[in-house]
Amino acid sequence: MAIRRICDFLAGSGMSYSISTHARAYTAQEVAEASHVPGTYMAKTVIVWIDDQLALAVIPATRALDLDSLRSQSGASKVRLADESEFVNVFTDCQLGTAPPFGNLFGLRTLVDLKLALQELIAFNAGTHTEVIRMKYSDYSSLVKPLVLHISAGPVGAAPRMRSRPRPNHFIAARRRESEETFGQVQAECAYTPQQHAGSD
């Protein structure tokens, strides 16, 4: 299983880490909740094609992958999500959807979102739907040496931001006339001459 490969790798590196088990969960956010890990440092590993090479895009569980940013910042001509059939033979010792963010263990490039790289800790699936590994992000980075880019958007599940509907021209003109009339009235009420001011003393 992948967890044995990861643990052997981490043990050989001398890095500190911890493993915890949780109720079976499938999405990254569900795993974060089940393992009581903040979604901001729970890693979600997305398998993508960058030009003609498979790669791992690693982002916070709370956010979504921004393919346009990934393409532009990686310098690729084209980027797309990989189909399951295209990587099932790469992660043979991982349960589906639990690939750990260690591209170097699978001969793949790893790209990490800046928001995740700024966290003190990182947590990730250990190749199963019931086990999570936690470690310092700095230790993870020194082992994997990922390319750090701004490749996430979010938050996940947020409703699209709606632009306000433009006002018709006649409505804008009417509102402008109302404002001008109101401003004129205020000027008339507040205006005074020096003589008036002097006479009031």
C-alpha cells in the first residue's frame, strides 16, 4: 500500500510526522472534517495533464483548482484534468481519490498552491480513505521540492459572484436630475451674503 511506501520514505528522511485514522471519507473537505484538520492545510491532490505530462496539482481542501492559472503560470500550452483511466496504473497501491502529494514517489512533477505553501502544517491522504498523515510544510517541501504557484480559486462550493445589472440610461438620467435639483435646493437654503451674516450679529 502507498502508506507503507510513504512511511518508509519519511522514516528514511528523518522527518517527523504523525498518522491518524478516521471514519471513511471521500472528498478532501470530508477528510478534513473527519480527521479534525483545518481545511486550509488539508491537501487536495488533483491529477492533471500539463502539456503531455501527468503531474500533481496540490491545493487546499477548501479551494478549487484554477486551470487557467495553472496553464499560464506553468508556462504550458494546454492543461486539463486527467481521466481516471489515464492514471489508474500509476497509483496502483492507492485507493481511488487518495493519491498523496508526493509526485517524486511516482515519477511525477508536483505543483503546490501558494496558499497551502504558506501554512505551517500540511495534512494529506495516505493512499486510503481512512488514514491521514500530518507534518510540517517546510519538511514536506524539502522532501518533494514542489513548484509553488498561485493555482487555486475558491472557496469550493461558493456561489458565483453576480455582477449587478446595468441601469438603463433613462433611469440614470432621472437620478442625475433629482440629484442636481436636491443639490440646488440645499445651496439655496444654506446660502447667505456677507451683509446678511453681518446683520445677524
